[in-house]
Amino acid sequence: MYDAFLSVSVCDYADALPRSQFIHYDIQSLWHPVPRIAGPAFTVKCEPGDHLMLHAAIYRANPGDIIVAQADDMYALAGGNVCAIAQQRGVTGFIIDGVIRDVQEVRDMAFPVFARGVCPKPGAKKVLSPLNQPIECGGVTVNPGDIIVADEEGIAVIPLADAASVLETAKKRNEKDSSVSLAQWRDDHLEKVQSILTKLGFKE
């Protein structure tokens, strides 16, 4: 099911979703070339300075899930071993509103991690919080099961109830763009821009 969402880029989803459904650009892939991933969100909230629940989540997420975490950027939420175990268990990747460490190991294993950056300091394991509850990640409310699509263009959060229609709209947009020559696009673009300028009273 989720492989279908890999057929178009996050840019195409930008024409099918409200702008509020895109995670802030500060959260991006920590290695290149950036993979495109898609899957259902397994949500995690980690309290400031603590990474216990992310470490619990890697044993509870289902194969194919993308673990999406709300955290802080003062301490690393995960390192190479946590990412390796997640990968072994079939987790598709991490989307972290926070930081990780051991980035060279993560890069070498080609495990997709989108995060705010890298920090060598590990967090603590002291604070419980519920798993698979609505969280905030990069300015977007993410619900368990929402479909995440991430690539070099950004990260889209597709509400599960809207998934089929959003995918269809994004695919149609992609097909339309692919069928238009640059010359035709330029002519249409020029006409549109000129119309807006005229409407707004622009004078040369």
C-alpha cells in the first residue's frame, strides 16, 4: 500500500495538501543522497533531555512504520545501535524533531534519519510518556497512522483519512507537469504572472 506514495515527490504533495501539513525544513536527512521513504507514523513523545520512549518504540513499531518523535535538541535521541536495531526490525526510518549521534554509523548503514542535526551528548532514560498519541513534530500535528512521505524536498504528513484522495491529486499533478513542455509552461506562466501584476496595478 505505502509503496504507491513513493511514486511522486514531496513537491507534488504540496499541491494536494494544506501548507500546514509539511514539517519545518530544519528537519532534514542527515546523509546523502537523500532516500525517499513512505509509511505510517508510529509517534513518540520524549520529554526534554530524555530518550527513553524512543528506545522503547523501536521494539514496538511494526515493520514498515516510520517512527516520528517529538523531542528537544539538547541531547541525542538515538545513536548507531538504536538505528541498527530499528533497521533490523524493519522500521523504515526516523523523523525526529531533535538530534541524534553516531551519524557516520547511521550513514554507513543507510538508515533514513531526518532530524534537526547531530549532538554527541546522550539523553537520559527516566521519563515515561504514552506511545502512539498525537504529537507535534516540526510544527505539524502528527497522528498515529498518518502517512509520512519524506525526501530531499521535505516531509509531508498525510492524514490517513485523506490518503487516497491526496495520492490521486499528487499523481495527477505529477502527470500534468511531466506532459507540459518548458516552452508551454513558460507561456502559461508568463500569462498568469502578467495577469496578477495587472490586477494588482503594477506599472512598468
